[in-house]
Amino acid sequence: MATALAPTDLAMEALRPAHGALSVEGLAHRLGRNLVVDGVDLVVGAGEVHALVGPSGCGKSTTLRLIAGLEPLQAGSIAICGRTVADARTSIPPEERHVGLMFQDYALFPHLTVRRNISFGLGRLGRREREARVDAWLERVGLPGHGDRYPHQLSGGEQQRVALARALAPNPCLMLLDEAFSNLDTHLRADLRNLVLALLRETGTPTVLVTHDADEALGAADRVHVMRDGRLVQSGTPGELYAHPQDLFVCSFFGDANRFKGWAVGGEVSTPLGPVARPDLPDGTAVDVVVRPEATRLAPAAAGISARVQGVRDVGPLRFAELVLDGGWTIKTHLPTGVRIAVGDDVALAVDSAQIFVFVGG
């Protein structure tokens, strides 16, 4: 016999309809003479989280505002859950696009209680259903009993949880997060981000996360889209982008790295860590060589490249050593747990050449 659902469970069941996708084609936008979004194509499936990542001014927030309808469409088309909301002939206003928005400043109504903030977009529901929906979301975001408080009585993390509940309570077809966690401290940011994304995936809501934080993009998203000067320069899973960056910009954006200048000669590029085969490059081609810290490791003296320890630094749970190679080159490497070295020690390095990236024209 099936177990009867409690009222809050019934309210949560209403939050799980089948969602469609976000589809963006040929999105372009100018501010004055500046082309700030240039030919963006994007498809986000139900329950997927995609991150738009890039430096300030690259066009990621403008892209989000165009999808939400907060900026007028100039070129391209946008469809949300199977309905065209903007193209050359269509312009659905923001309030009719069924889009949830979360920003870094929370944007709560200070004169309304938590309960009234969350119920703000639920006017179409009857009172009992509205109250049940609010109770369900207060429970889900970990704030039961906070409904009668005002925003100023809450911590920053609690306010952002209320903003999340308010955005999700109307059951949006799409969720847009614009630097939504950047105002929170590191530990709280990770916890809240995990909660938000778990709820979005559970409800099947396609989600676009805008962030300038590469680690956040890699840790949170199913797919990452790197933006530069208004264009998507590379898209893929976090693993694909980290392991196979297509240019120096993408490689340098994800993770700390050692960088050297070099030239191709005789089908090889000379690096401080040994030659890298590049038979496709003509002699004299100038290149940038990027080596991530995890590409090197300490090795027995007879089996590695000689180096001298110049510095040792702890970064949270990770330890790094800065080493000086023959010829004066410096390189940073990870130190495994338990390894003890000191400034001035002579060590040797082994190298994984598959993690040495060579880029032309960087």
C-alpha cells in the first residue's frame, strides 16, 4: 500500500514537472559601438547546470540579462522550455518568461517577512496551496520557523536561502544565477551552492550560472562555457576543459600554472623540463609553454631533472614547492602529504609530458 504524503510532501511533488531546455542561437548585443555579446549559441537541457565563466566585462552577465528579458534582444533567438520568448518577431516580457533569478545582492524586499518574500510570485495560487508551498520551501532550504522574520534579522547565508526559495517557489522553467554566491565567505558559499544546485537538479530545472570564479565553474557545472570578448571560446565538461584547453587563455584561466616562452626547432619545442614533440610546427615558431603543478613530482635524484628548493608554501590542504632549475628557471610543483623538504635542498623532478601544453601565438 502506498504511503500517504504529508501536506509539505504534496507541495514538493508539485515542484517536479518535466522541464524543457534553454536554447539560445546567434545571440548578439551592442552597447554603443561595442559588441559585448557576439554570436552566442547555448543549449541547456532539463536538470543540467551550465556555467558561463570569464573575466569581468567578457559579456557573461549581459548574456544572462538577455535570456531573462532584462535587456532588449538585438539579434538571435531565445527559447525557454519549448517556447520562443525572443527573436526578430517575438519579445515576451521578463515576468512572463517563467525564469527564476538569483543575484549576489539577494534582492529581498526589506519590508516583507520571509514568508511574504517567498510567496511574492505565488499570487495565482489559493491561500492554502500558497502557504503549503512556502512551508515546503522553508523546510527544503533549512529555514523552518523563520517565516515571520524580516531580512535584516537574517545572516547573509540565510538571506540567500530565502532568495533561493523565492526564486524556486513559482516553479520556474529556467534558473539564472548571476554571481549568486560571491558575497558569502568561502565555506558558506560552497555549502549553499551545493544546496542550490542539488535542488535545481532534483526539480529538473535547466540552470545557467554566471561566475568569474574558475574553481566554482569546474566544481558546480555539468558543462562550462568560457567567454572572452563576447564570444564562447571553448565549451565542454569540466574535465574536458581542464585536460584539453584549446588555447593559452583557456589553459591559464583554469588552475595555477607555470608558463615559459619557447620556439619550435626540428619538430620539437625546448622547455626547461625537456623537449616536447611538435612535428606540426615550422622551425622558428614562437610558442607559449604551460606546465601545471601536478605535471611534475619529486623523483629519485638519479632519475629526474635537478632542481633546488627556493620556497615551500601551504595553501589549505595542499603544499607547493617553488624550485629553481638549471639555467635559472623557476617552477612550482605539488608536494605529496608527508614529504618534508626545506629551502636550499637539492631535489629531482619527474615530468608527465602529456600535461605540458604548447600554444602558438599566445
